[in-house]
Amino acid sequence: MEQPLLKVSNLFVELEQHRILEDISFEVGRGETLAVVGPNGAGKTVLFRTLLGLIPYKGKIEWIPGVKIGYVPQRFSIEPDLPLTVA
């Protein structure tokens, strides 16, 4: 069996002393699609940010070596004078 691209085991996230994610475990293999759905405030964005290493957590997140990840947040606050280019 091929190694999964992402393996999450026993993931817990607490923010400001509130448990946001509790005991999340899943795997995503090459060629598979995973949909994360739920109402506002369910923790979808917290999960994605945690998978990217942007939020502290307990548990295990394992990405296969060499995986490249793109993330575009819903809200992106930057300084208006920051020079950005698409080049």
C-alpha cells in the first residue's frame, strides 16, 4: 500500500482555553479527494490552519516528504503599501 499524502492522528486544538478540535484522525491518499464541510464556527478553518502548522496542536500530523501546499485565506490583511506582484 502506498504511503498516504497526509495522515492525522488524535488531533486536538485548543484556543483561548476552548477545545476547538477533539480527537480528529484521518488519512488522504494520492488521487483521493477529501471534503471538509460544516456550519460556520465548526472548526474548518482551524483544521486547515493547523494542518499547515499555523496553530499549535496536540496529536500527530504527517505530510509525505516533498508535498507542496497552497493556502489562500478567506481574509488576508496586508499593508496597503506592500508591493505585490503576480509575476
